[in-house]
Amino acid sequence: MPLVAVGAGVLLLLFLMTRLRLNGFAALLLVAIGVGLVQGIPVEKIPDVLAGGIGDQIGDTMLTIGLGAMVGRVMGDSGAAQRVATRLVDAFGQQRVQVAMVVTAMLIGVTMFYEVAFVIIVPVAFTIVRVTGKSLLWVGLPMSIALSTMHSFLPPHPGPTAVAATFHASAGLTLFYGLFIAVPLGALVALIWPRLPFVRRMDPSIPKGLVSERVFTDEEMPGMGWSLSVALFPVVLIAGAAVTEMATSGSNTLLHTVAFVGSAPVALLLTLLLAIWAFGPRIGRSLSDVSASCTSAAQAMAMILLVIGAGGAFKQVLVEGGISDYIKEVTHGWSISPIILAWLIAVILRIALGSATVAVVTASGVVLPLLAGSGVHPEVMVLAVSCGSIAFSHVNDPGFWMFKEYFNLSVVEALKARTTYTTVLAVLGLGGVLALEWSLDALTL
């Protein structure tokens, strides 16, 4: 049974990393090979499957994470990150620093991928931790939860956008309806989760090399205008491209140019160039100093990228093993509410495959025949599948490893913190989707 193989692989991975203390990169590759063999993938194909999974994952994330880390380190070493962090703390107060992180994450995360927004905001979160003395999870977890909610629930993020296209739903209406679910639920979970006893017992330190350890005086820090402008520059480029794509149709040179400049790697590369100038020669730092900041960030990211890539290899083995086809067969003919069934199929695929985007796209193909004749609004079905795909993030999800490494957690701690919050968001999201469908039906009566 394919799901048994997945479960056994997860348990073996936990054993290798928690009991034997094996490096995460090596452990993930070993388990991926074992699961591939059990799933019947030919031995000669397994190296290509692993390489393909690593390549796809690293190809999607290396440029984003690498450039984002460099921008963050340049801002940190110049004092710009501390300037933004200090202003946020002054504006909201130390007692409401979590609210500041949720508001920031939701505004940025509406149009930006989780990984991109994460690497842009996390240097500020690290600096707030150092300035205020608060726990890393007290500040960083609300940010991550808010970003997860925006990324998984709403267009123009890739999963919901792909499902909207499959269901012929309006991306604009899906975004409008989804905000009424995502914003209150995301904020609620983001503010509650760091207060739970099992989370408060975790006290990780900031990973070495990702942020400057120097504390700047007010005179040494760059001005707020430049600091905030550089921090928001990629947000403007990426969000502008996303909004342009949603608001226009057709194809021309201008739209292609906007899409190019607004792609995450190009936007972050342009931001890095701006940061090098703004926080280098302009304020008296030599280019060699700024280059050293970039090199330090790249060195600190090496193991994080390896682990994320290995997570992609594990995911690809599961995909190649035909687990999604098995789930299609098992769920075929289930006679329950189409909304609940759509959500449940997405949840099962998320648990089995790891990637929320893969799960949501696969689930949409399974659910599409249910939509015809069901009477359910297509936008509601998009939200049902999308919120189901956030559930149970665990060791076969590359995003899980990014969360774990940036917050310097053990595997067990990451499971306690991330797997629980993603699951609760999915369950609450289902309740919100059911309430939304009831409200829309009541308005049309």
C-alpha cells in the first residue's frame, strides 16, 4: 500500500535524524532511495529521479533564497535592518511586536511567494529579536504563519491560481472571498500559536551568519527612507507584476518586460544591486566590505539549500511512485459534500506528496468532475482545495526544511510548531469555506 510506504519513510527519517543524529541532507537522500525502491521505481532510474527532484526544487528556490539572504545580510551589516526593526518596534511597541510582524507579512505576502517574502522579512525579524530580547519564535512564528496563510489560500500564488484556471473561476473573486477567510484566521492562529506552552518551551537561537551580530547606534544606521525603500523595492516590483497580470489580458512587449522585472530572481537581483550602492559607497562602506557580507550570507545558506534540495528529491520519489494515482482511485466514488471531499483530497495529497502546489494542482484534476452539477460556486471550490493543501506540512515538504533551518529547530520541534499550525489553518479554513458557501447561497435566494 503506497501510503504505508510514505508513513514508514517518515518514521525512518525521524529515527535517522533524532536518534542517530544523521545530517538532514544525507538522511533525506537515504530515505528517498529506500521509498523509491519500495515503490517499485527501477534501480537505474532512482539517481535521475533524485537529481530531477533536487534540480526542480533548487532551481525554484536557490536564486530566491540566495539573493534574498545577500540582501538581508547587506542590510544587516550596514544597520539598515536594525533601522527598520527599530521603527516597527517604536510604532507598535514591544508588547505588540507580533502584530507588527503579522501586518507586515500579510501586506507583503498577498502577492509574494512564501519563500520570497520569508527571506525578505526574516532579517528584520532576527533584528527585532536582538533589539527586544524576545524569543525567536515569539517574533518569527507569527510572520511565518501569516505568510503561509496568504501563500496557500489566495491568488496570485501558484496553487490557487492554477486551480482557479482549472475550475474556470474568477481569480479576482477568489482573492476577494479568500481575504475574508485568510486574514482573520491567519491573524488568529499567528497570535495564538507562539503563546501555546509547547511552543514557548522552544528557545532556538538565530542561525549563525544570516544576520549581523553588531548593535548600531542611531548615528551609525542609514536613514529610514533608504532602509525602507530597499526593503520594499522587491515587493513593489513583484506585486506590481502580479497585479498587472491579473488586471490585463493579451500579450505585448510592455507586459513581458513587467513580468521579467517582477519575477522573484530578477527583482531580488535588482534589489541587491540597489542595496550594494545604497549601503556601500553611498554611506562610506567599501565594495570589499559589501562583498564580504554577500559571501558570508552565501556560506550560511549552503547547508540550508542542500537540505531543501534533498526535500525536493524525497517529494519527487513520491510523485514518481504513483501515489497521486493511488489516491485518485481510493477517493473515486466517495459520496460526501463536494466541498468537504475537495478539501479532503487536497489534504491526503498534501500528506503524501509534501508540496502544497503539487497537491493542489493534482487535487484540482480529481475534483473537477465533482464541480459540474454540484451547485457550488467555483471560487468556493478553489478555496476548499487551496486551504486543504496547507495541512500537515512535514518532512516531505521542502518548505518544512526551510522553516526548520531558518528558525534553528530540531525536526521534532519543527513538527510541533509547523505541522500543527498548518493543520489548524486547514481545518479552520474548511469551516470558513463552508460558511462562505452558505452565505453566498443565502444572498442568492
